[in-house]
Amino acid sequence: MSKLYFYYSSMNAGKSTTLLQASYNYQERGMQTLVLCPELDDRDGAAQVVSRIGISADAVTFNPTDDMYSLVEKLHENCHRDCVLIDEAQFLTRQQVKQISDVADALNIPVLCYGLRTDFQGNLFEGSEQLLAWADTITEIKTICHCGRKATMVLRLDEKGNVIKQGAQIKIGGNDQYTSVCRLHFKKAMAARRPDELMLNGFEDVEVTS
């Protein structure tokens, strides 16, 4: 039986690069892969997964109403697939996570999911929560905070670099809107009310707004 894998991290840890490398490894061995990405993430153009180091691959997009099992089954019937890889998997719904588990169990195709664990307020994304519960194998992709500790959290920033504490959970953005930090500096940034409080707590490079 094939497995459902979840590779999670904070921002800028190389999730898309790791996905693309995994897809390449399959293809190098003569196998066919299916790369999926959410329709709402259009930073790099429709139907593409692009890494920060410049490599990319064509992808099939999905939205929250899609039946992931039916989508994969149809594409698999048209062209045999040996692996399914999903970018930005935090945007999957609870039901879609169960559907991709059916892809692994019923279609016997391994499914590799890559995504963020938590949002800018430290809460689990819906898709990530379900993947943590349903995946056979869970792996952390590590990156570091500015202080050198492992970064596990994400801060959302405005155009001036101020920390944003409130707002919608989903807002697509890159390095200009998000930064990865350790839990200690996440708590300090979220607790601070003024920029000088951050400076006193060793977080000189990030400002704050309520």
C-alpha cells in the first residue's frame, strides 16, 4: 500500500525546491509524476510550481471545491502516474486530505504533500491539521531564525516591515510579507506593543503594529 507523506516547515525553508527535486528523482527513473498546486496561489503564474532558486515545473491547479480523489483518478486514467506531489498543501480542506488519503490507499499512488504548519498567528492551517492527523509519514523541513535558532513560526509584515497581528488567515505573499522566526522571537513580536519593546527583547530588525 502506498503512503501519504506530509513535509512541513515555516516560510522559506525550501519546500517547493524539495518537491521539485522529488519529482525529478521519479522522472529520472522513467516514472510519471503529477504535480498539484492551489488555484489561489498565483504568484508565479497559473499552473506552475516555482522555487526560490529558479527551478520550476508545470502543475495542475485545484480549488477548495474539487474532489481530489476524482481529479487524480481522472488524470491517472489518461496518463499513468507513479506519484502525486502537492505544493502549498496547507490550503487543502479537511475533506480533501481524506480524499488524497484515498488516492494512496485505493489507487495505490504515493502522495507527497508540502506545506506550512502554522499561520502568522501561530494557528494550524486546516489542511496541515488534517495532514498531521492522517499522514503516514511526517517530516519537518528546517530553516533558521535570524538569531540562529530553528525557525518554526511565521510573522506577517506590512509594506514597512511592521508585524501584523490581525487579519485573514490566508493572504498570499513571499519574503516581502512574511518572515520565519523561532518560537521565542515569535512570542516577543506578538506580545510587543511598540518597536522599542522588540529592540529591548533582541528583535531589532522587525517593527510592530497592532
